[in-house]
Amino acid sequence: MSSQTGLSGLNAASQNLDVIGNNIANATTVGMKSSRAEFSELVASATGGVTGSSAGIGTQVAAVTQLFTQGNLNVTGRDLDVAINGGGFFQLQTANGTSAYTRDGEFKLDTSGNLVTNTGAKVMGYPTDTKGVPTSTIVQPLQLPTNAPIPALQTSSITAAANLDANAPIASSVTPPTPLSTYGTSMTAYDSQGVPLTVNLYFSKVTPTTAGTDEWAVYDSATSPTVGSLVFDKSGTLTSSTVSTLTLTPAAPSIVPAFPVTLDMSKVTQYGAAFAVTSLTQNGYPPGEMTGLKIGEGGIITATYSNGQSQAAGQLSLADFRNEQGLTPVGAGNWVESRSSGQPIQGSPGQGKFGTLASGSLEESNVDLTAELVNMMTAQRSYQANAQTIKTQDQMVQSMMNLR
């Protein structure tokens, strides 16, 4: 009996060492969760011994449990490295089309623009519009716009903020008349093909049509008629504006027809200070190639382009389970659901019990290397002690055989 008891201890200690060795081997594996061997006692009555007997006959490994505690976050600075700070798993679609789950956020792009793991599994998420608003509640592989530039956007509005000098004389009242270019500015707009067009704005103080006000005529070129006027009260506040639209005409050989642009001058003032343009913006842009990607705390993937634009390109999704211990590890840092784990609960990072994402970071293994080395020494001593019980039993048997 003692030999069998010692043998069970050897087997259990050996399995414990296997678990500890696996933890130590994966101490630097991203997203790895450590495991521990859990033991239970064997007694004679459990294996058909005398009823009521409590004689111990050894031990066995009852379970190998995974410890899903949070690992430390390591800042890498790489845009497609991402860690989950809190609960949840990244959702994956493996090569055979099945679902898997991981805490390893070492993501990359393949030749088709798919966001993938090191093993080629596709990372799942929600499609969004360019503002980051999800357009579907069904998770699907994330494919990012790496193969084609974003198209140009034709300018449709211009907003100007400036101060016109209240001390300026009426242009026609001085000799020679104040040149139109004295109070002028310019900017670049874009047609529907992304071709840049220069937009000029000139301001000239004129005789007011209403007493007690100052009035400025607005021109879009030195030779064209006015495009409107701006009227200011005695406090320098804009009270009336007839400037509403400009017509931009692309130069030959462009086939783009002339198009209107809304002109907003509600932020123009007239104070006793030098003429200054504080802001001049328009909403058009030329085509652009993707130059980078960023992942936000909420999982929104934002693509940046060579034309200075940024657009959302999707949102990472997370999954969680009622019983994480029921997940089945399948290698490569992945788990799959089982009957014990239950079905995945899906959602967006930062919502409910799901953690937020840390872009440019990775979750380190939660293995405590110091503790594992201590556990290894303890397991080794246990192995030696169980071997000693077998050796002692053998010596006792040998003594009995030597009796005469």
C-alpha cells in the first residue's frame, strides 16, 4: 500500500512540475495566463475499501486551473499593439472559420488590409462610419483601408474670422484710393477631383448706406464686382452681412463645372486694431494615402492620411464569459468556448464590465516568476519525499525477505 501511495505522490508531483514548468516557460508570453495544479486526497473507502475506513492511499491532481488575473501593461509605442485594461477577450476568426478568444494584442495587417494575429487569425469588430459610429451590431473581421486612397472632398463652405481696422478711412476718400490688396487674404479650396483652387478675399471700406454704421465691401478678386458687404455698429459688432456664397470656377483643362461655396463671415469684427485674420478654414481636401493607425480606449480604429484627414475605420469588439475557468486553451494564446464557459457576451471596450484598451501597449504574462521558482522547489521536495517513501517500503520488504 505504501508503494502505491508514494507512486501517486510521484505522479502528482510530476504533473505539478509540468504545470510550473509551463508557467516559467511562458513568463514572457504576451497575454499568457498562469495555471496551478490543484490536488485532492485519495482514501481507501473511495476505491472499494472497508466501509467507513479513512485510510489515505495517496493523492491525485483534481484539476489544472487557469488564473485570469490582470497582467502588467508594457508600453511598446507600436500603434497596432493593444492591451485590455480590465475584463474581456479579443475575438478572433481562425483559419478554419471558427471563433477563438485571446488577450494577446500583438496585431498586424496582412496584404489585404485585414487586422490579424501572429498566427493569421482575423481580429473581429464592428464596422463604423467615418465618424466612428457603428453601422452594425454584428461582429465581423476588421478590414482596414490600406489599398486605396480616400477620395477628394469638394469644398462646400468657408469660414472666416478676422478684424477689420476701425481706423481705416473710406477707400475712395483718400488720394490715391486705398489699394484693394491692403485688407486681403487668401486660402486654398478644392474641387471634386481634389485639384487646389486659390480663393482670395478682399475688404474695402465704403460709404455706409445706413447712418451710424461702418460698411465694408467684400470682393473675391481685384477685378470682379463685390460679392457682398459687411455692416458694423458703433461697438464694432457685425450687424448685417450680405455675403453668402462664392462661385469657384476650376481653370482649364479641368472638366469640373463651377460650383458654389457657402461663405460664413459671422466672426468678423471691426475694432481699433490692425487688420488681422485669425482663422480661415474650409471643409474640402485632396485625395490621401493612409499613413498610420491609432486605436482608442473605446476600440475605435482611426486611420490618418497624407492629406491631414483622420477617419474611423472600425471598432474592436470584446467578449466575456460567465465562467472563464470553463474556457479551453488551444495554444498560441487562444481559448475557445466550451459547455462549461457558456456562450460569449459581446460588447464594446469600456462598456459595462468590459475593460478599456491601451493602444501602444501589451499585457504581459501574469506569471510571478519568483513564486513559480519557490513552487518548483516545493514540488521538487515533494517528489523527493514521495520517492523516499517508496525506497523505505522497498527496504522493509527486503528486510522481510531476508528473515530466516
